[in-house]
Amino acid sequence: MRSFPGRPTAEAIPDVLIVGGGVIGCSIAYHLALGGARAQVLERDYLAAGASGVAAGMLAPQVEAPFDDPFFALTLLGRAEHAPLAAALLDDVGLDVECRTSGILRVAMDEAERVELQRRMRWQTARGLRAEWIEPTELGDREPLLAGVAGRLLAGGLWLPDEGHVRSPRLVQGLATASVKRGARIAEGAWATAFELDGDRVVGVRTPTGVMRAGTFVLAAGVWSGDLARSAGLSLPVGPVKGQIVTLRALNRSPRQVIWSGECYLVPKVDGQVILGATEEDGNYDRRPTLAGMGHLAEAALEFLPLAGGFTVEGMWAGLRPAAPDRYPIVGRAPGRDNLILATAHFRNGVLLGPLTGRWIADFIRGGTLASELAPFGPERFAGASPSQGLEARRADLPGRAE
């Protein structure tokens, strides 16, 4: 998506300079522009070139949440942000970002999964959320592709009608278009190499074509956030988790809703495309898809949905998810840098949380108060920890959230 070519110029100094042209960076620019601020986005490649461009776009806080905690509450708010935003972007710039509440059917492969999913259903319904158990004999009624052999082999499924998905590249494009319409500037191919400091303040961002200056700076550069943070004297434990997806085409019958097993998911899009994802490869910076990745996803899908074998392969993609050791976002003011704000490490939740993060960061810049819901996810939690420490001990208990 190269709708906004350009590079840093000698135009007026922006109020806020945002490093990173993914869903989070563009959402921040959009909400700042709505409030009349002059925002500038620097993107090293092109908009949505990173994880935002290859994400399946699921809006699915319930599907993998093992318990009710502050992060789950945050993701529910993130999901609620999308439908009003999609309507606003359609009205504003005429772009349908394909936000759909399709529901998700989370299938149980065995009795152990059945017990666990029913436990989750109980606490979620007690919380007032919609969730329904589907017995194996009824799976075919909910999803015809699971009728017959697949339905008999499964132990049931958890139906979550309020989950959905969005077309993530279109969401980034919509946010960027609406931002530019209100005066924001977006420079693609603008490689931010380092922050420049004057005492405790950031005064500029170095690029190959010069130094860009602003009053406030936001670091939303995905997996590259750690490198840039070091130039500002910060140790930010952000690393890549590679994710591969396969794009399919269902020639006869497409899934009615998202179908999710413990190993993969199938997301039907508006145009008939079906996204099969996703691998999870820690520490891998290679964005090229691999045969092993495709094989893993194909095997996982065919295990519970044999009819998927008839889908045709359109393409395969890979992206690098930015992840902190505890797999939670890093959002808040950079320690010791009053005018540098961090909005990164959203792991598999960048699309889900991006619009909400953008609105709250814009509010923070304007008003100086960060939303209380973000308090547990500030950078100060890593003070004195190496990148491999932090809250690493909790990772085994954390959900592998939807993308």
C-alpha cells in the first residue's frame, strides 16, 4: 500500500512525530488530527509493511482468555472500539475496512479441551459476556463444514457470537487517509535511525535525509522499537515473534464464521478469501515464508476440517510481531524522557488494540493523563530487568491472543 509516498521535508515542525506506520502509529495520527494537532508519521518502508499488513485482523478477546484480568478487560475495550471507528471511516473517506462481527467457533479437539473451554464459558457468561457450548452432534448446524466426519471427531465447540475481524491493511489505509485529510503528514521510505537528545529531552529523529524535529515524539516502530529506544538511552525489551499465514480461496463453500482450533484458525473475508494462520516463531527476524510454516498450518487445519483440503492456495505471508517478554504491550511515557511516548510490543494484539491505543495516546498527549487501564502495561515494569527477564515467569499462563 503506497498511497502516501514521500520523505521528510522542510515543512513546518509538527506538534507530534510518530515513528511507525502500522495500525498503532496511524491511529495515533488520526486521533491527533481529529483534535487539530499537527502530526507527522515516519515509516521506514510503506504503510502496514510490518505486522499490521499480514495480520488476520481478528477482534477476539474472548477466544483464548483463560481468566479475567486487567489485560482481558483492556482487550474487551479494544474490541468495542472497532465498529464505531469503521462506521466513521466509511462515512469520512468512503473506505470499508471490513469490520464484521462474524462470531468465532472455538472447537475442542479432545476431552481435556472440552473441559477447559467449558470452564472459560462459565466465567465469561458470569461476567455478562455471550458464550454458548455446542455439542459435537450440533457442530454441523453451526458450521456446515464441520458436519459429518469432522463433527464426530471433535469434542464440541465454544461459540462466541460477539467476536469478529477486520481487514487490517484497509484499516491502516483508512486511518492514514482520514489523517492526511485533516492535515497530518505521512512519509513512507523515511528510515528513522536514531533519536537526538538535548539533556533529558528528545529534540529530533535522525533520518538519511536529515533530522526531523517536533515537540513530542511517539515510538510505535514494532520490532524495531528496541533499536531506536537504545539511541535515547533506554533498554526496551522488544523482540520479534514471526508469524506466517496462508491465504486460501474456498471455491465451493467458505466458513460461515471464524473457526479456531488450538493450533490454527480460519478467517473468512468479505471477498471470499480465507486466511489460515498463524505460526509463532520466537526470535526470528526473517520475514520470508517457509515450506515448514505452510506444512504446519495445513496439517493443523486438516486435522479438524478435512474439507479445507479442497481450498486453493493464493499466497503465503509472514510478519514480525513485536513482543515484550511477558507478551503484554508497552505503553506510556518513556522513563526519563518527558516528551517521548512508547506505544509498542502489542504482540498478537496490534490490530485489536491499535485504535484504542491511538485514541488514548492522543488524549495523553493533549491532556497529560494516561488512561488508568494502561497502568499495568507501562515501561517501568521492566526497570532493572534484562530483556529475557521482566515477567517471563508468567508467560506460560498467558493467552496467545488473537491477531
